[in-house]
Amino acid sequence: MKQVQQVTAIIEREGDGYVALCPELDVASQGDTIEAARKNLQEAVELFLETADPEEIHKRRHSEIFVTRLEVEVG
């Protein structure tokens, strides 16, 4: 029976497309649109989890990910 897990997706514009990153597993993908990048990342994460050695998954998995914004002084 398949189980559902939640992971983080960070998507940013790069050139004419978008790059998507799952920081918990260090898995990335890309797409022409935000939705395409998101879908491609979802497929890449699912494929990684289905095929990777359990030790590799454990080694790469980050248990806590915090996404925040910073204010920095420049100049």
C-alpha cells in the first residue's frame, strides 16, 4: 500500500523557465511553467523514493527545513 508524504518545493524563475527544488532530499527538476516545474519535481521525488537505496534516502533526507525571508543591509 502506498503512503503519502509531504515535502517542500521551492520554485524559482531561471531564464525562460522555472527550477524546482525539494530541499529535504536534494532533488531538483525544471519546467517551462510553475505548474510544469512542480509536476516534474513531484515525479522526480517519487521516482527517487521508489528507486533509491534506503540508506541513500536516509543519508540525503533533511528532517527540518525552514523557508524564510531575510532583510539585509547593503552598502
